[in-house]
Amino acid sequence: METMDDYKEELEASFRKIREGDLLTATVIAVSEEEATLDLKYYAPGIIRAQDLSDDPDYAMMENLHPGDEIQATVIRLDDGEGNILLSKKEANQMIGWEKLKEAMEQETTLHVHVKEAVNAGVISYAEGLRGFIPASQLSLDYVEDPSEWVGKDLAVRVINIDAQIIQALFMPARL
């Protein structure tokens, strides 16, 4: 025999108020090329558009996201015009990522990154979903003529500076 205690969690969830900017944990219920649909345990489903999933240019939505996965996302609009709650995993990643990078910087933790691209005077990699810059002068003890030679390599780095204004962290190779 079922009692009200059996439905207590669902009942409490139905009374909560969701606001723009809230960080929510949700379950993926469907994935397409354009968007993911999420169960928020709320009267309306959540939607994350493909462009709001990740800053990583190599992120493949259909490969990395599956029904049943639990993810965190930020509410960016309460109604997308079709009755869905519009969410951003990118914003949530930034909020969570900044905290993780700040902690890694304070604790001098070594992170492992994959170099994605070469830019003027260095290379770009991603850690915790956030873009990081490694100056060419820090890639090697020798002079680095062409940073593009480092694209595709994995490096152990430490965070030495974070700047939320330009959404970038400064990484330095970890010298062991």
C-alpha cells in the first residue's frame, strides 16, 4: 500500500520555484542534432540547444550526451515560446569550471590538457570546459619557433591565473 511518504520527494519538487540563473541538475531524456531535452522534475521540460552545450569545438553532442545522463545546467529563460525551460550547460560549465580552476590554482594542482590550436605567441587548450592559454615561452625550455607543432599534444599544466572577464585561464606546464 502506498502512502504520502512514497511521493514526498516528487510532491516537494512540484512546489519549487525555478528562476533564471538557477543551477539545476537534470536527467537527459532525448538527444537530437539540434537540442537535448531534460527532465527537471518540474511541470515543464528543459531544453538545451546544441550551441549552449559546450565551448569545446570538438564536443560532439550525439556522442557525448545520452538519455539517462545527469547534467548540470543554468536556466537562461523560463519559457522558450513553446512552454519549455531554456537551459545552458555552457553557463553551468563556466560557473562550475571557474570554481574548479580557482581551487586548482590555490592548491597548485596539476591538470592534464590537450592542446587544441595554435594562436599568436602560444597555444589554446581546455580544462573543465574553459579555454586556457599557454604562452609559447612556457611550452619548452628551448625556444619555440612554431607553436603549431604542439597542437594535439597532451600536457600536464598548472593554473597560474584566471580571468573571468575574458573567459580564459593562463596555464603553465607543470615542471616536475
